[in-house]
Amino acid sequence: MNLSAGIALLLFACIGNAAWWAIVVNRTHSFQLHASCLKFVRKLHDAGIILFPPFAFWFMGCGQPGLLHGGFVTDLSWGLQYTLFVALCGLVPFAWSVARWQTRRPPKELLEVTSQHFDVLNQHQTDSEKHLVCGDRVPFLARFPLNEIYRLEVTRKRLRLAGRQSPEGESHRTIKVAHFSDTHFLGCPGQRFFEFATDRLCELQPDLFVFTGDLMDDEALFPWASEMFSRLADVAPGYSILGNHDWRLDHSGIRQGMIDAGWIDIGEQQMTARVGDVTMLIAGTETPWIGNNPIVPSPKREDLRILLSHSPDQRNFAVEQQFDLMLCGHNHGGQVVLPAIGPVYAPSRYGVKYAGGTYRHGQMLIHVSRGLGAKEPLRWNACPEITLLEIDIS
């Protein structure tokens, strides 16, 4: 084997190894595991990705006869051959993920998308105002070049769904749902960023707000959340569930705080509501972290069935219960979306398949919000977002 082929083979092995570790991290974060366990997995991930390249190039490439010295794979020991084979197999899911990202298409029910971006940090002029946007706890990651954690995207998406029960003379009805998620109140971004986002949410003038979990990372900042959600409750009814980061805290207290702010807690519950001329069944699930999936009646006379789920991993349950639309968060759009490759990390059993955006599975639509905050404040090509879903029922 010539030198170029040896280098290429080892580089492909390093990519495959990294792909396997990304799969491990993505899948473990979809289970009900405590933070200490997840941190341990992340440390293994970091070590596995950092240590594999020098290991591979030293033991597989530089030895005698190594792949960089004219040797062949069959010249390596059985252990090294097996390690190389497993690493190279990681190229299969990696290539599949990239191909799926490159060939993705919006569902036919998504009729129109318009977006507006706001550079929240630079919209404030004075240093004191910028400090309030950045927050008091700005880690090194937040200063990373091209970081988009302060760049808010406000998106309007028009969807068309087939109505379940269309009263005589009513051939076209519309319901406007403002969906946002994953505020992760942590101290970065700062309170002024969330005040700006609240202003934009109020301007959308929806029929209802929905929030799909991960409200807090620091309970001392709950006053921020209370102010934000109280303002929204004055504009339109709000329905909320909690997420895995809330589960790690006093989630019963957080839930009560949301109720006190005027929001309707829908975790592990279902209810029917009349919104304008639309009858809607709305339900919520916080599994696998809190409670169980709700007990949902069979379709009756409702026009629209919506499930709030922190994670898109409850996809199959939603389809079985004949929901028309599932609204989720949790995956943050991958947070970092690489050119050509796409997102690599999303804490889901489906990996990055539902990183963020609008999808169709069976007869159901799925909308995954990229969220407003993150535990690790680093975003690239996956900026924070709020979304107005204008749902046409015909």
C-alpha cells in the first residue's frame, strides 16, 4: 500500500470512529439518565475522539510493516485489523446522515416559509445594554467566532392539514400557534435577550402559545421565566410541558411556577379546547424523564389533534394515537451545522434525523424547534428561533 492510500485509510478510520462516538452520545442522551452518567459518557466520547488518531497513526501506520510504510491491512495484528474494520464501518451511518441531510425536502403540507433575523446583541448600542444581552455568565464557548447564540430567527410557516370534521359551510379555517422551546435559563444569554424574544412573540399575535420544555438550568433565574411567561399569558392562552433539564431540578416547583404565570400545564394530560372556529385536542408528554404518555381518546369531533413532546422520540406514540401535529424541542437544530455535512449531535434515538425543522411521518407532521437557549451556548448555522405556525384546516 502506498503512502497516500495509507493516509487516506487512516483518515477515514478517524472519521468513522468519530461517527460511532457521536451515535453513542446522541442515543444515551435520549434516555432517562442523570447528568453524572451523561457527563461520563461525554468524557469517554472526548477521549475516544482525541486519542484514536494518534493511536491509529502510531500503531497502524508507523509500525513495521505499517500502512504508512508500504504494509497492508493483513499485515496488522488481528486486534488492530478488527479495530480498523469497526472504525471504517462508522463511515456507513456517517454517509447515510450526510446523504439524508443533502436530499432533505420539506413536506408537501408546508406551503410557505418566511424568516426574519435579528442580531440582538448589536441592536443594543451601549456597553451596559450589551452586557444585559450577553448575561453575567458568559463562558469561553459564547465568545467563539461566528457564534450565533444572540442571533434570533423569527419564522412564519404556513401549513395545510386535512380537517377531521368540517362543519357545513366551513371549508377553510386557520389557527395560529406560536411555538418556542428550550429557554434553558442559565445566565447566558442574558435577560435582555429573552425580553427581546418575548417582544417578538407578542407581536406574532397567535391564537395560542406552546412551550415544549427545558425551561430552567438555574432555578435562581426563575423570575426571568415568570416575567416572560406572564407577559405572554396576557396575549393568548399558553400550553406547556417540561423537559429533561427541568427534571433534574425541582420540576414540581417549576411546573407550579408556570401555572402561577397563567399557563396551562399539559404534561401527561389531554384536553379539548375551542380556538376560534377550530376544536382542538391538545396533549402533552414529558417521557422518558417525567411521568408517562397521556391516555388519549380516539378521534371524535375535533378538527385538530396536537401533541406537545419535549423530544421527537415519541413519534411512534403520536402516530398510534392519530395526532395530526407533534410539536417538539430538545434537539436544538444540532446547535452546530457543518457545511455539506449537516448537524452531527442531537440528543435523540433518531440521531440528527429530526434535529430541527418540519417533517412528515406517516400522516403526521412534526415540528422541532431549535429553541432559544442551550446548556452549552454555542450555535453555528442553527441560531435560536421562535416560530408562528399558521395552520390551514381544509
